[in-house]
Amino acid sequence: MTRSEQIRDAARLWQEHLDAGFPAGLRGVEFEGIDMVMLDADTAGCVCTWLNNGGALDPERRRILQTRLEDLARVIPQISAPSGRQYYQRLHRLALLASSASDAK
């Protein structure tokens, strides 16, 4: 997949993510000490920056994104509500797209 294809796919997923809205049942919820609102905010901030910068991330945001990818992998299996799981799976896909494209730079 080319960088432009990654950005295009991520932009589509990003719009889906924005349209979905945060799952109300996960506000104030933590899994393994990971606050779900902050996980969303940190990951979304990195993805949004990556999209706005044409597929580039600075080293600090790459580090944050990598950490949040690891966190997403740990918490997604613990989300029981289908809508919440779908929301975070989409966020995970976005983070993977941004991370793999940034690493390939």
C-alpha cells in the first residue's frame, strides 16, 4: 500500500471515527490503569496530526502513538460492549496506518 493510499484510507476511517462519537459507557472507565478517554484522545491527536501533516509525525508523537498502540492491543479484548469494541478497533486500525506510514518515511 502506498503512502497516498494509507492516507486516503486513514482519512475515510478518521471521518467514521468522528461520526461515531465516543461510547458513553466507556467514560470514566479504566482497564489495567489505562483511562479509555485519554487513550482515545492521545491516539486520535496523533492520527489527526499525521493526517494534517501529510503522513508525517515528529519523534515524540511517534513514541506516543507506539505506546498507545500497545495499550490498545491490551484493552480491546476487555471491552465487552460491541459498539465500544468497534470504536476502539477502528482507532487501532487508524493508529496502525499512521504508525506504519510514519515508520516507512
